[in-house]
Amino acid sequence: MTLSVIIVNYNVKYFLEQCLYSVSKASVETETEVIVVDNHSTDDSLCYLRPKFPQVKFIRNETNSGFGKACNRGLQEATGKYVLFLNPDTIVAEDSFSTCVRFFESHFDCGALGVKMIDGSGCFLKESKRAFPSPLTSLFKLSGLAHLFPTSKIFARYHLGYLDKENNHEVDVLAGAFLMTKKEVLQTVGAFDEDFFMYGEDVDLSYRIQKAGYKNYYLAETSIVHFKGESTKRGSLNYVLMFYRAMSVFVKKHYGGARASVFHFSIRMAIWLRAFVSAFVKLIKWVGIPAIDAVIILFSFLAVKEAWVRYVRTDIVYPDKLLLVSFPLFTLLFLIAAYYAGLYDRFYKRRSVARSTVVATVTLLTVYALLPEQYRFSRGIVVFGAITAFLFISFERWLLAKAAVLPQPLDASSRPHIVIAASKAEYNRVENFLGEKGFGNRIIGRIGINGSQTSAIAHLNNIENTAEALNAKELVFCAGTLSYKEIIALTERLRTKLKFRYHAAGSSSIVGSDTSTESGEILSAETDFALALPSNRRLKRLVDVLASLLFLLIFPVQFFLVKKPMKFFANCVAVLFGVKTWVGYSNAEPSLPFVRKSVLAPNGKKEVVVSFSDNNLYLLNYWYARNYEPSLDIKTIFSHYKDLGG
């Protein structure tokens, strides 16, 4: 066997599906075996992928043992002369494997190599080539100086920014996302050090390979797409802390004395700096927009009140003290209701702004109607204040979306905006797939490939010039007639505002990622679960909290109405603090959307379903997840009230 490809998977089955299709194409030129080690995924990865790729050897770990340990387990099964450690969120070109093998055979001093990597938007990934960490290089990286001076030999040494990415280079460190080496080299220097759970294991292996007298090379002759934001969420404080721990392990192992002490001090300083930056960004992200909304809502109520007393009800004087209390409270209530109605979902959608405003207005009017007479002022101010707030917030969201502060989902545009680069037959299959998912009316048409213009609205050769004219925002590359090598080259070359999506002919998903630090986009053929929607998950949690608070307020009554009242009290506390949920699956279901341990099954008492077969239990939980509505939980809770102490 020439090559063994080892892939570690953890809950990225759709990205891994696309990866395996590309690996299959690259294996045509090189005799290859593929080994996937699943690190105890909870998304049913193996059940989904095994039937699609019978030629792949799948190994399931019973725990998430970390990247290095999982790679070593795959290595035990490898029989190839060469070994490639490959991330699951990658797409390789047809010649990636053969190009690397040829390089090995012509460079006998080569111990390991990596290739040029780009992200899902075509941007070069700097970790394709790196230097060994030192106190200064790590400090410059974590403090942001390397980002400010990307080509400096001093500040950008960590990512070797001064080396031309279009040429081959001897480097120190290779990325674990694509690291190819010889089996005999690993037998000499050892496999991954399992003390590294995540990050740093590739640095350590690269160091040991160099120390054994071999050279590490960055190979620019072939490129791959590494979505990167999927296997690890970069840019967060958690990433910085994990990186620090990994570098600490590396320093303790390979450095010593004063150098190690300086390194630790430098990293700790960088950690504090990054922690401050990360906290500030999160503050702006999670507090900034709601704070702006609060100002807009409060201003809207005050402006409408002034107009109301000046032009509508000139005979009424509203007490300032009343309004100073009422308006801030109404603003807070508006924000809470809007949050649960979806105003702060990840993506910007105009209908979410409208829906959240309607829900918030109805909530305000309901609360207003319940107020004592002395605390009421005017329904008109409430209604028109809410309408004014809706107009201002809509304009604010439009500006933020235009400035790309708020991302827009695939179906954000009300007009057709998806173009598909594919052959005619491939286009028809993708069109049907998108139609089934509810995106059929968003498709503009087919982009011709390989010179084919029949029934195409444009051609890839001039897509840069025609994309804006077509109002195209999404470009789906269909890998089939169009090769992966061409797709990767186009991803890197095209400089448009198009968002790239990737679909292998015969696959059941479309994936993409617009940055290297955020979660990617996934569209799959699998059933959509209502319980997976953020809005429903928020409402489910709201039902849990409100029900728990209600039960705790009237707790003495439960001694007469509920079986096991003390256990019921304990359940109220557990649900209130998010340890349990009132209604959920009858048993653990890792293949369905996550639900906390439940007090009741979807049909009531858990004791009732004990006699069900495993298949019937799964169907019960499946239909609950697929057709979930908050009213189902409310109905189940109160119809089985006496059993809540179970």
C-alpha cells in the first residue's frame, strides 16, 4: 500500500462526507487506504457515512480521546508506505496525494510535508507554514503584532509571513490538518505525543522529525480547502487557553531553564491581552446591539409620547415619574419578548424583526391591560411607539447587514440569488435537492463549465463580471464534471462578493464557510428537526423556567396533588438551573437534537414506555424532535402534573 490517510472525526459528518468524496478522487492516482477514527461523535456520523463509503475503514472511540491519541489509533491500522494525517473539514485536489508522493521520492531528505491551504472563501491560511514557537514568536502571535506586520521577519516569524506562499520552502512546523510523512519516519521518531489533547501535537512531531535529521517542507504545488472553523473554533479565548497549554507542554518537553521561564511569562502576558480583547469583542457582540436597540426603543416611546400629547391628546398631562418608570420597563419587556421571538438569532432576517416586533407589541399590550388603572397612560403610545421602534430597528439591522456586521443566511434574499456551477445533469439534481429544502425559488440558474454554454445563463470564465448583474450571492460548486483541482483554483482565484458552497456529485449535503473562525453553513438531505431551531430551543427553555417558577411559588399545594412531592421540589430546582428539562426523550438519543435529561417522556410517564421496543422508543423521540412545538411541552406538563415527582 502506497498511502494511508487517517482522518479524526468529531461531529462534522457533512464536512467529512464532502472530504471523503474528494479523497476518493485523489486516490485514483495513488494506491490509498482511508481510515476514519470517530472520537465519540454524537451526531450519528458513522451510521450516516458507513453506507456511503464502504471502502473506508471506520473506527469508533468510546470517548473523545483527543486528536493525537485518535491519530495514533488509526496509525496502528495503517499499512501504507506513507501516512497522511488529514482533517475532516478539508477538500483535496485529485493530484494532491500523487504530487506529495512524487516530492518525497525526489527529496530523500524529506521527513514530512504540508501543502498550501486556503479557507472556504479562498484566503490563504497562514498555518500552512510555521516556525517553531519561541517566547518572542508566540508573544507576537498572541498579542496581534504578527497580524499587524504580516510580512515582517521579526513579528511574523511564527507563520513565516516573509516566505512566498507560491513557492516550496523548507519550514519548521507542519499543520496537522494535512501532514504527510513516511511510515519509517514515524517508526524512528515515534507517533503523536498523547499528552497534547488538541493543538501542539503537530508542532511536537515536526520538532522530533527535524531533530532526527529529516527536513520538513511546505509544498506550494498543490492546494486544499480547509474550512478550519469546523474542526476547531479559532479566535476565541478558549482557543488561546488551549494553545497556551499546548505550548507549555511543548516547552517543558523540549526547552528548559531560563528560556522556558521567559516563554511562560511572555505567553501569560499575551493571554491576558487576548482575554481583554476577547471579552471586549463579546461585550460588543452580545451587549452592544441589544443596548443600541434599547436606546432606539426608549427613544421611540418618548418621541411618540411627545407627539401624542402635542397633536393627539393635548388635554392630558402624563406624570413624569410614571413615564420614567414605565418606559424603561416597557423597553426591557420589549427586548425580552423580541429575544424569544428571534430578534437576536445568529443571522439577520427581515421577517425575524417583524415577527419579534409583533410578539413584543402584543406582550406589551397584554401587560398594559393587566396594570392597575393608576399605572396606565395610553394604548396609543404603546402601539405607535412599538411601530416606530420597528421602523428604526429595521433600518438599523439593514445597515448592520450591509456593513457585514450581521451575517445573512442562505435564504436571506427575497430574490433569486443562488447560481450553480455544474453540468446540466448535475444542475438538475442540485436544483431538485434545493427545491426539497425550500430554496428552489432562490435559484437563478446554471453556470456553464468546461466550455459548455447550453442552457447556461453565464460561464465560469466570466462569473466575476456577471455575478453582480445576476444579483448572485451564492455560488455552489458541484464536484463531478468540474474537478476538485479546478474548484480549489477557482476558490482561490475568484475575487467577488460571492459566497462559495461545495457539493460532491452523489452526496447528500452542501457545505461552506465564509471565514476561518466561524461555523460553516450546512444544508443536508436529512430531516429537519423543529427542536433544532434556535427559536424553539429558547421557547422550550422558557417553558421550563416559567413552569418551575410557578410550581415553586405554589409549592405547598404539591403535597396534596403530586406523588413524591420532595422529589418534585428537587426536579423544579434541577429544571430551573438547566440540569433537567420537564419533557424530553424517553432515553438517550445521540442522533437527535440535544435535550437535557427529562422528567417526562414525550407521551408522559417514562414508566409507560418501558415495554416499548427500541425501534418504537426511537420513533417516539424522533417525532417529538421533528414536530416539536412549545405547546406540546405545556400540554404534557399539565396533563401529567401528578407525575412530575418521578
